[in-house]
Amino acid sequence: MASELIFRGHEPHLTSDSYSPKPPKPWLTVTRPISYMLREQRLLFVFVGMAIAALIFTFSAPSNPRASIPDQSIPSGLSLPHPQPHGVVYHNGHLATGFGINSVGKIPLGLKRKGLRILVTGGAGFVGSHLVDRLMSRGDSVIVVDNLFTGRKENVMHHFGNPRFELIRHDVVEPLLLEVDQIYHLACPASPVHYKHNPTNVVGTLNMLGLAKRVGARFLLTSTSEVYGDPLQHPQVETYWGNVNPIGVRSCYDEGKRTAETLTMDYHRGASVEVRIARIFNTYGPRMCIDDGRVVSNFVAQALRKEPLTVYGDGKQTRSFQFVSDLVEGLIRLMEGEHVGPFNLGNPGEFTMLELAKVVQDTIDSSAKIEFRPNTEDDPHKRKPDITKAKEKLGWEPKVSLREGLPMMVSDFRQRIFGDHVENGGNIFSDKEENGGRISHESRENSGS
């Protein structure tokens, strides 16, 4: 009988494949960093490094942040210097301190101010082209949008080829998508000769406000003293609501600008768009349209052509005239300030039309005749800005008198009418100057606007 061998060794033990970690020690997350810092005197080295860095920044920074920035020198005979707003100091075309009228920031040593990307609608026109000159001179990138209805390529041709400059031929009544930091909205025919044929205040402003909302840009509207109509208050303050004929021949411009202001404030209150509003009074200077029906350009062109100076009505209507560089200075201070506005930007010096004609005669041709014609409809009798608000909150006031600025405009007109040579192609500012400018968006008829 076969024997059966049976192995009776130890039975195998069942083992579990599961892993049981050690119990967590929550205090290690606190004790480990502390022990790391205490070993090898690491904490001591940290404090020593902080002390050295504090000493370097203390002794390298000047006690007065503006003391190291020399004042800008502006050649005489071109335009008068403007005091810069607090915290905005320009040096060699660059913003040397922080953005904002009340900021006193400092740019670290070796770093330059980063230029802004700025859209200027109507930038090939009178005021717009001078504003572009100013922005380009300080190192910003500028996009000009203009349909060239009243603007001229010649006004901005000296920037062609500059990588920081772009010109787009486009009508702002059609939407436009761009990425920008600031929008100066100047696009609008400003002369009665032009705005009666192509009023663009409302639709163009609405499109640009929509763009500002989408990209988070700050928006500046160039409104006009025409919102006061034929004022019953003299001089006009920003709180005055005006006296406007809503169905008159000028109402498309007057009421259009009033509506543009309404839209601007609605976007500010309802959509939190950063906005600024400037009410521009009569402005003159190089690059004005020669035959646009405004009184200064009419008088200058007529005197140069040996024609009678046409005065509408009795010539006792009053206007105030600011030079274009003063206006541009005010626009930039308003854009970079902290106040919404509206702000009157104009020269409070008041002239009757007969007094203006006398200044033109003294400047161009003392033998020029004056011819009286019937007055135009809805022509304001008086126009003078109260600029107290701009003085107090923007630190701005005009510097160039009519007798100082008019010869520069005459030189530009003479060149364009007769082809005489004028240096800088009518640009009244040298490359080093910061005072650029262009005219206001308010046009008036020869009767005195």
C-alpha cells in the first residue's frame, strides 16, 4: 500500500496589501520653516539684506522728486511756456512723473515712462493735428482717425514713417474697434459752412463712447461754447444751462453738442466710463481752414488777398480768442486730471468784431477796408468764458495774447495762399517744445463766431 507523504509545515499566514501611513504630524508645517530659518543664521542674513536695500533706496532717491528734473526751455517767439500741473512734468518729450494731476510718482532709475496708446478722432484737422504733435513729442503712440472732410493729410504728414503714428481714414459715424488707453474725441465739423452739411455730433460720439466702454479707455469730449447759445449770462460759467434755439439754422451743431455731453455723462454714470468734457471757446492759429466762415480766418484771408474785411451786423458782437497752443495745454491737463468737468477752455480777453478787425489791419494791412453786411441768424451777441474753475482745478489759463499769436497764423495763411516758404510746414512748435495745439471744435460764422 503506497504511503502518502503529507507536509505538515507551518501554514502560510494571510497578509494584507494595504498600506497604513504614519499618523500625520500637523505641527511639522510650522516647525520645519522655523527651524530652517534658525539654522546657519539664515534669519540674520535676511534682516541684513533688508537693511542694506533700505539704505540704498533712501540715499539714491532725491529729497525733492522734481528737483532732478530741469525746467523745459522754450525758444522765444514761438509760444509761451505753460506751467505744468502738479505731478505732470515733461522733460525732453517724456512724462517724468506719475500719471494724474495730483500724483507725485517717481520712475525708477534707468527706466523711461511707457508711452500711452492714444486715439485722436479728427486728428488731421486744425486742433487735432496740433494735439497730435504734442502727444507724439512726449513719446506716446497716436492713432489718428479722420475722414478728411475738413482735415488735411498735410497737417500730419511730418509724422508719416514714425512707427508710433498711424492714420486711419474713417468716419466715426461707423463703428471702429481699436485697443487704446485714451480717446480724444474731436471729430466734428466745426464751421457753419461744414456742419450744416455733415453733422456728426451724436452718432460719432455714441460710437466712441462705446469703444471707450469696451476697452476701458478714458474719453475726452471736445464740446463747445455754442452749448450756451445766445447767452443771457455774461461771462458764461459752466453751471449756466444756456439759451439755445432748438430749431434754428445752427441747432444741428448747438444741440448736437449738448446731446453729446448728455451721452457722455450717461456713459459715465451708467457704465462707469472715465470721461472728461471741455467746452472750447473761439480758437485760432496755424492750420485753420482758410475759407471756413469763421471770423478770424475770414479776416486774415481777406486782408492777405487785399479784400474788404466783412463785418456782419454793427460789429459790436463780442468774442474771446485763444491761441491753439493754449487750448492743447488745457485739453491735456483735463485728460490727465481727476475732474470730469465740464470746463470752459478759452481766453477771457473780450473783443468786438471791429476791435478784431483793427488788430488784423495792424498786423497785415493798415489800409484794409471794412465792409458791413446784414447779420446772420441766431448769431450770439456776447461770448466770454469764465475760466475760474479751470484755473482752480486744472491750474490752467491762456498765456498767448491775440497780438502775439495772430502773426503766427498770418505766416501760415500767407504760405498756403501765396506759396511763400514757412519753416516746419506751419508747425508752430519746434521738436523740443511741448506746447502743441490745434483749434477748438466750435465754429462760428464770420459775424463773430
